[in-house]
Amino acid sequence: MTLHADATAVLTGWTPPDAEQAALREHYLRHLADHPDGMWRSSRPEHITASALVVDAGRERVLLTLHRLVGTWLQLGGHCEPGDTTLAGAALREATEESGLAELKIDPEPLQLSRHLLEAGGCKDAYHLDVQFLVTATAGTDYVVSEESHDLAWFGVDALPADLDATVAALVRRLG
């Protein structure tokens, strides 16, 4: 199965939690149906991305990155790469690369979808059709700051940073 086919299957099989998420899912599926290259950053004006809300084992804290280009606290994640075979695998790869954490466990069902315009970097003026997964740190929580970040930090789910992106706040609220 190709990454494109996996993304289509994941989104088709996912039950969105509300009407807004259902509309986004339909948009993503139309994008994939219309764009054989829709998984790659070269697809414009939109492309699928994969991200991870990393939580500790008790789901009391979330690991966020102070993104170097965007300058705000975000979940970990990014573009799909040619070696990725599943959308969840791409999110897990990104979480591992950006945090240095080992033994991460991913829930294969999306937690949330987020369509957002990029205003910086190589994809400026393109939309990310982000599929956001829940990832649990099952071992130590000592992270390593990657070159993509100014900083990484654990935040209590009830003590998030003031300059948090609104879609990330909504993502954390979905932890229930």
C-alpha cells in the first residue's frame, strides 16, 4: 500500500468527533482524490502533513516545540517523506526526530484535523492539511531540542503557554 492509499484509508475509516472535523475530512479526501502527489510538500496550494501531540503516560503533560520558523508553541510534526509508508508512521517519525524520545507509542486513529496556511519557510503561502495523532511517551521524558526548534518543554494540560496556537489548544482539549 502506498502512503497516499494509507492516508485515504485512514481518513475514510476515521469517525470525526464533530461537523467541523467531518467537513475537513471530506476536504482532505477530495484533495487526495484530485492530487496523486497530494502527500508531498511540492503539492500546491495544499498538501497532507502528519503531526503528533506527545503526552506523558498519565496524559497530564504535553510536549510542545517552540518552532524556529513560526515562533510559537506547536505540537511536533511536519511533512511526509519518501520513506514513510503510513501516515501514523510519518507522525511518529516526526515526533521521534524532533524530540529525541525513544519508545513512543502512537494511536493509529487521528485525534484531530487542522488546515492552516503557512506564513514562513519553504512552504510559505501553502496550506498544510495536517492529520494530528496522539503519541504517548512510554519511557523517559528527557527530550533533545532539534534544529527545528528554539525550545521544547513539557506543559501541564491545564497550564499551557499563553502564546499557544489556537489549533494546538483545541488539540489538547480533545484529550478529554
